[in-house]
Amino acid sequence: MSSGYECMKLLGEGQYSHVYMARHLESSTIVALKKMKLELRKIDNENILRSAIQEIRVLKTTDHENIIKYFGKVPDCTVPEFVFEYMDTDLFNFINKCLTPLSPPVSKNIMSQLLIGVEYLHTNLILHRDLKPANLLLNTAGRLKIADFGLSWSQNTSQKTLAYEVVTLWYRAPELLFHTTSYKGEIDIWSIGCILAEMMTKKPVFPGTSERDQLRRIFNVLGVPTTESWPTMTELKGYKKIISDNEPLGLPSVFPNATPDVISFLEKCWVMDPSQRASCQQLLKHEYFTTSPLSCADEILGSLVDKLGEGAFGTVVLVKNKLNPSLVYAMKEIPKKASCDYVKNEWAIHCKLTKLSHSNIIACIKIRKTPESYKMFMEYATVGDLWVKIPQGSPLPLKEAQSFFKDLISGLKFMHSHGIVHRDIKPGNLLITVKEYREVLQITDFGWSTHYLKNKSEILLTVCGGSHPYIAPECFNREHRGPPIDIWAAGIVLINMLTSYSPWSAAKIKNLQYKRWLKGERGIWNSLDEFTIGFIRTIVESDSCKRATISEIEASDCCIHEHGIMHNDIKPDNLLITRQGDKEILKISDFGLSMQFRRNESERTLHYIIGTDAYNAPEMYSKHFRGPPIDIWAAGIVLIVMLTTKEPWSKAVFTNRSYLSWILEEPVIWEQIDRFSLGFIRSILELNPVIRATIPKIKESRWYQHDFNTAS
């Protein structure tokens, strides 16, 4: 608890700070509390504080309805904590939660408020220098406020030489990409054009990966500037001549649905020569704002900010308790004309799951009936749905995707254990909230859910429900089991997280992408490592009988050594026997080839062969391999040596006859080994490392627990 403030929930995290929704203890006022990260005081402290001080200096001199308000610094804190007015969301999340691009009336309202706010800044000789959707805040009153002034510049700053490494790359003007150190408000105007384009398409218009790539993307659309169109261009110190033989795409082809007034507005924002670029005042007088349809009222924008989502049967809005505004709920309103059976089904299943309670299931608090609709009040997920975390082109890091996938599997396991199948698992029905400083995934929207157990016996389902990209192939053809279809959908969600795209529109043979998957060819998942693809293939398996179960998924996920260290050379020579009392103990030695296979809590793939050939796993002779399974393989070879007194083969490659016999499962390989033990060894010396026995599976096996001193 900060001095005088109670942190209620985490709103966001930046490179240098956490931002919380907080309540002032005396007045109960809800505020946004920005806490600088404690561990970063030791490194890069000067840059962090310089950015924070610049933001505070600028905000202390501003007073405008479209500029975020700064309330002050929290006293007596070990690290700097700053208090700002609370806003309900930012434009980035607002764009992403809307199912379609923002309508012209809504876009015009936002652009009008943005231009008025930026005009105020420019009039007061302040440059924002980092305008982008994430730095534009919105509230339920329909008010837009410009925030995050850490990169801003004002006439009162001590910084006289202007930096060119400002503005997030995708929103950066070409003169900055050519390293100009002399500029004015025109750099903010370029960013404003990028923001309008993003509202129209739901994605960045120039998503470059480097300065040169950013210029290339801009020139591909607008054309390469000439000395006639931009006379001072060649004088910039970072200028590099770029030649393109291709005709520019042009704005009408990039924005085919845009009206002429919109195209004209963008052209004014994106003039290459900054001296010819329009000002805020000129843009506010542009025909864009007077052409029908006109800007919507602030109240309409506010109602959309209030709305968390919209589905086939109803909408979800954010509501606050009138007596205690700190209590926030998500209210799903379903018109009575929609489907009474749908409401009853969702309500019954949601209530059952809420009573049983699980951290990965959104809780339903109460339901209220009105003459026109049903209103369901549910737990509010503070971050949004999973799509917010994976906008197109921005896949999740493997560790974060793994964490969310574990949450999803945990929630499904809970549902299935109570005889309920969801049938509509997709990112839009998976919400992210913050609990105890960790982002947690929660399952919601149980409209398609049903019971698949009757009198404790499983029944087959006949209705094909859900969203096509996530529907398992068996659902399109015949009766099907319940749990496997949720597991299939979970696999597609995992692909979404790791690639930021859906692999196909429907799992049907006529779909080219799905057909390529069945053939084992690569697709949008081309960037994934072999182990991850192998794991996904056990889940997104077209044969539901062979598809991995939740228990198998959980077991495979445990295949990591406890302290992140692999031995890399397990063999009898490196296993020493000592005596403790009356018992002989085996101890592992010789860690000369050992290495850490986990870095910063993320497992990494390995790329080079070490160890001893006779004990090396077969995947070590391919391009990439994981650490833990190769130690397990070597342990299996050691077991064979103990049971037969000799190594089974000199090298696990197909050119080795003994190894090939093992892979082909030819009869009578080692006469000394009984069939019970041989079956256990096969689970360890499995060619595919993805389904190779894990340490937990080995410990749970009958062979491992069998007492060989007794007759069997």
C-alpha cells in the first residue's frame, strides 16, 4: 500500500514503471498511480528519472480537457510514485476490442479531440514526440486525453539539441528517419495520420522493423520523394538515397473503403516535406469534419468505451457499484427476443461453475431480469480478451504463451471433471486479468456449453457449435465426443498466441492451409521450433481418438528438469556407486558437458552435438533439440546396459542396423530383457522426443513402482 493510497489492480506495465488503479484512502477518489520499478534504480537510473521529470515538468504547465491531469508525487516513498487522473482505457485497447474498424462518426470524434489537444500543446511550444494509440486515453464520458509525456520537448527544457530517436517507429515521420535534429510540431502531425489509418483498419499502416524498412514501407505507399517535392531532404545527415522501380500503391488502393475527404485528410498529414505538412488548425478546418456522416456525440463514444464486447446474442458493458465505485463488474445484457433457451443454458452452467469455483473460470455474480432483457453480472477481467495480447504481427513470447496455455488447460480440466464441455474456446472467450501481480487467463461465455455426461456415462454430441476456425474436424461430419473438441480448440489458440494468426478458416479438407497441415508441411507456424510444432501436433490431431488428452498435455508440460540444468553426458562411466548404511546409492558425476537449458525462465533449444555417441538421442543429429529428453534417452540406454551388459548400438542413426531394428520393432532384440521391462524401455527410447516419457511419467509407471523382489 502506497502512502495514502490503496492499489486495486494493475492497469499496465512499461519498461520503467507499473501503473495501477488506486483509491485515495481519505477521499475514496479513484486515480492512476505510476510506480517506478524498484530494481531499475540500480541501472539506467538517470534516463528513467530524466523521462519522469520531463513528463512532470510538462504536465505542471498544462491545463486542458484533452491533456491528462497530474495530481502530484506520493510523499515518503522509497521509489518515485506519481498520481494521475484515472481513465478507463486507451485507444489501442479500444480499437482491438471492437470487432470492426471504428465507424467514421467515432473516428471523427476521436480525431477532433486529439487535434484540439495537440493544437494546445503546439501553441504552448510543446512537442509530444510519441503520439500513438497506447498514449491516448479514453473514459466512459467520451473524453480523450493525451498522456505519456516522457519523450516530450518544451521551450522550458534544458535540452537544446533535438533528438531524432523519438516517436515509436511505426508512427515516426520520414525526416526523423533521416536523422533531422531541427523540427517542429509537424512530426506530431505525421503520427496523427498514422493513428487515423489505424482506426480505419485495426492495424498499423507502416509496421516497419528498422528505420530503413520503415522508409521502404512509407515510400511503397506514398512514393519516393524527389528534390522537387522535398528540396531539403538531401541535406539531412541520415539521408540515404532510396531507389524504387515500383509505382507507389497510393492511398486509394491501401484504403479502398475511404471516402475522398478521408484520403485528402491523410494526404495533408503525410506530406513528405515537413514544411508543407498541415497544422492542427488547418486540419480542424478540413472538409473531413464537415462531410457526412458527422462526428458522434461524446456520450456515444463513452457508451462504446463502456462496452467491453459484443457477441451474437448480447453485449457486455462495464458497470460500477453506485454505493462503492471501486467495485466494478462486467454486465452481459441479452435481449429476451434473442433466445430464452440460450440464456437459461448459459446461466445454469455458469452458476454451477461459479459455485464450484475455479481461478481460471470467470465467476457469475448474479442475474437480473427486466421486461426487455436478461442482465448477467460477472467478474471483470482487467486486461481484456486474449486478442488484446496478440495483435496481428505480434506473437507472444514462448514463456508467456505457455503460462496462458497452462491456465486454459487447467480451466478445461475443471469443466470436464464436472461433465461440462465449452464448445466455443477462442481468444475472444478467454479473458486476461491480473491476480497477485500475475496475468491470469479465465474462460468465459458459456452459451454453447453443454453437459456431455449422463448418469456418469459419456454421450455423443450432434450439434456443431462454436466458431469455424476453432471447430474440430469431426464436428463437421458426424457425432462426436465432447472433451476432444475443446482440446482441439485449445491447440488452435496456442497457434494464435505463438504466431498471432489463425492457421485456417475451417478444418476441412478443401481448405488449403488445413490440407498442408495434414501433410506435415509448414505454414504460418514456420517460425516455431520443432519441439513446439511436435507438441501442437499431438493436440491439433485430426483423429480425435489419437488426440492428446488433458492428462497427457499436463504430463508433457512437466518435461523440464527442476533446476534448468541438463547433464548432456549420462553414461555408466559418469555414474558412481557409493554406500550409505546398508544401501548402495548411485550418484551422477562429471558435469564438464553440462549446461543450462533454461534462461530467464524460458527453455531454449540447442544446436550442437556433445556427449557420447552410443548414449546420444537421435534428435541430436538434427538441427535443433531440447535438453531434458536427451538426458532421459541416455538414462534408457544406461538401463539397457545394466540389463544386458552391453550398449545396444554405437550410434542412434538409421544407418546403424541395431538401431534400425529397434525403430522397426523387430522381434527378439535382447533376449535377456522381459516384455514388461521392454515396454517400459520403449517409452523412454521413443524416437519422437515430444511423446518420450517424462520424469513424472517414469516415476508413475508400473515398472518403476514394481517390487522385483516378489514373484509376479
